[in-house]
Amino acid sequence: MGRPRRGDGASDFIPLGVSFATPHDLGSRHAYANFCRAAAVTPLPTGYGMVLGQDLSGRRYTYLIEDVAFARSLGEDGLGNLADATLDALRELRRDGWPDEWELPADLAPLLRGRSRSTTPH
């Protein structure tokens, strides 16, 4: 699984959905702390927004965004407006795969699955 990396190589990233890992979205601070431990990220008071996507070869990635309000606006406004360089410019954390593919505690996987707002890539 590995530790998250600071954004690199987003030029071929196709955003497909937005999901959230916050105490509210996961149902409790305990569930959120478990997510952060499993995802190898530092817990933040407001949590993380996540942009899920893939590169041109189909390899899946997740960008964990510290600005949850920005991530929510992406989900509301549609990801088609997200420029390729935006995620690198924000220097957000990038992980291989999508949250439901990570080794998360069994009680968290269903909470993250089905919470993404997907869009059709342009």
C-alpha cells in the first residue's frame, strides 16, 4: 500500500469521483482515526476530501485533499472543470488505488464505498 506521496505526475490523471473521509462522513471520530491510521495520513480536524480517478493506462489513484470545502465544491460543480495541473498545484497527497482497494478495517470499507460523486470524464 505504501505511504502517500505529494502530488506527482497528475498530467494524465482523469478525475472520476469525489468522496470524503471526515468524522461526520464516517460516523465518528473513532472511525475517522482508524481511516487515517490505515491510510497512513495525519488526522486533521476537518478530515479529507478525496478525488478518485485513473491515469490513461487505467491505473487508479486517489488524491487526499486537506481542503474539504474545495473537494465538496468539486463534487457539486463537476470534475470536468478540474484542470490537470490543479492537483499538483495544490500539492495534495496522492495514493495508489481507491479507498475500497486499500487495506482498511472491515467496518470502514462499506462507509467509503458508494459515497463518491462520480462524473463522466471529458
